[in-house]
Amino acid sequence: MRIVALIVAAVAACAQSSGPQQLFRDAVAAQQQGDDALAVRKYQELLKLYPEAVEVRANLGAALSKLGRYDEAIVQYQAALAGKDNAGLRFNLALAYYKKGALREAAEQFNTLETAQPGDPRVATLLADCYARLGQDPQAIAVLRPVEAAHPDDLAVAWLLGSALIRAGQLREGLERVDRVARDGNRPEAYLLAGQTALKLDEFERARDYADAALRLNPQLPGAATLRGTVLSYMGDTEGAIAVLRRAVEADPNDFDAHVALGAVMHNERDLDGARQHLQRALQLKPDSNLARYEWARLERTEGHLEAAVKDLEKVVHDDPNWAQPHVELAALYFRLNRQQDGERERAAFDRLTAAQEKP
């Protein structure tokens, strides 16, 4: 997004002499020609003479931002706003924070603008992106819904809103929007997210088709081959799944999802050495992953390491008590170890969670 530069025709308010006026004209000309470093030097010279010149500070902030000197730009925008509150200046300040990566400060400024002029899709999408990157998806959704109603064909709004809805657990509503972005925008990353969401909904054929579309548009898209291999494993095409997932791991040895999926498939095929290799790698990549630890516990159970499997499953259900399947796996192990009371407790937890899932 372009930084709004507040360039005025003259600086007669600064001085009556021609020297400052010429210096200002030279700075503006340098800025317009893309020589922002020269513009910065000239604006700084001018500010030494007239530190209260709001327009000069605004232009200096724009030039500094173009050079990536965001901290300095922020200082100039803040000083300019102290002398003259202006929506363009505040937008530039918010954008400087945003590009610097100071998302909380950027969100504060964008929120001020959005409150003053609600419905601006440019401001709303940037504010929502700040919220999303801060992990505040409900706030992002609240900002984007009215903008989507006013701009139903805006794919940037649809993408941000759909992604936020998916992360917030509203899978079908989010998928509807991401599907539209994928098809209307022909965007492989949207097909990928749509496929990952369809997989969570157990719509395997749909997930496979999304994965295929993503790979047609970008065969090297990270995660697309992993998605396809994972879907094939769910659809019972074990041979095809292993082949695809192996290629994904070869292409990216740090592909966590591919290692987990490949380990799970190999475990099911009783290739325990291969499963161990890939699940160990997955846990190295993400030691705190419940999914990888769950698959590792299943492998430990198959290999007869029941106590170790119990400890790992206990950690999984502690960290994610609302995931039903580990409870029933843990219950079965407790019963095998003659821990009847513990087994009954975990089986009851599984029954309670599955009943709650069936209600909707």
C-alpha cells in the first residue's frame, strides 16, 4: 500500500525568503524522482530552521518510510500529528508501525481510523490483518463482517475473513469464503487452505480435489503435496499416500506435517522402523506437538512399551482435554494394565466428548 505523502505547493508559512522555499522544492523534487535519501537530507536541513513545519515532517516521514527507516518515520509522524491531527498522517503512522512489525501499535492507530470512518476496506483489512497476526481472530471477524457486506466481491476481505473464521473453528463458514477466493482469484494458497479445512470436516474427496488444484497451479507450493498424501491415506490409498508423502519429505526435510502423516501411514502398514524414523523427526521439529506425541504413543503401544505409551497419552489428554480419541486410547491401555478406575474415567471422558460432538 502506498504511503500517503503530504506534499504542499510552497512553504511560505515557514519563511519569506527564497532559500527555504527552494530547499523545500528541491526536497519534493528528489522525493518525486525516487531519491528519498536526498529528500531526507533536505527535509532535515529545513527542519533545523523551522522545526514546527508540519508538512515538512509529514514528507520527511514518508521519505524515511520508503527507506525502511520506520522508527525515525514514526517520530516524524507523531510530531506532525501533535501539530495537526490528520487522517492521512495517522494512516501513514499506522502503516509505519505495521511495516515495522509493531502490530499492537499499528492496530491501535488503524482502530482509531476505522472508528472515525467505518467501512473503509483499506483500513479494515489492515486492522483485521493486525488482529489476525496477533491471534485475535474474533476481533478480526468483527471488523471484517460489515466490510464484507458492503464489498461482497472484495477477495482480500473474503480471504482474511475466511481464514480468521477457520482459525476460530467456524470451518464451514470460513471454507465458503476461501473456496470463492480460490476459484475467483485462482490462488493456489487458497486452494490449499480450503483442502486443509475440508480434511478437518472429513470431506476427503473434496480435500483431494482442492489439493490437486493447488498443485496444478503451483507444484512447489509448500504443504500441497503433504495435504494430498494425507488425504490419500484417509481414503485408503496407502501406496499412493506413502509415495506422495515421501516426495514431500524429500522436497522439504523439515515438513512437520509430512513426517507425522508418513509416520502414521507406515505405522498402519506395520513398517515400524520407518514410522519411528519419521515420528522422531516430527517430534524434533515440534517437541510440543500433541499430534506427533499421540502418534508416537500409538507406536509405543504397538511395540509393547505400554507404560511409556501411557505417559505420552496422559500428556496429550492433559494438554488437549477436548480431543476425544486419545481418551479412548488411554482407557484401553489402562484396562490392559489393570488400572480399572483410570480406564473407566477415560472412557467416560471419551463418551462425554463424543456425545457433545454429535449434538450439533
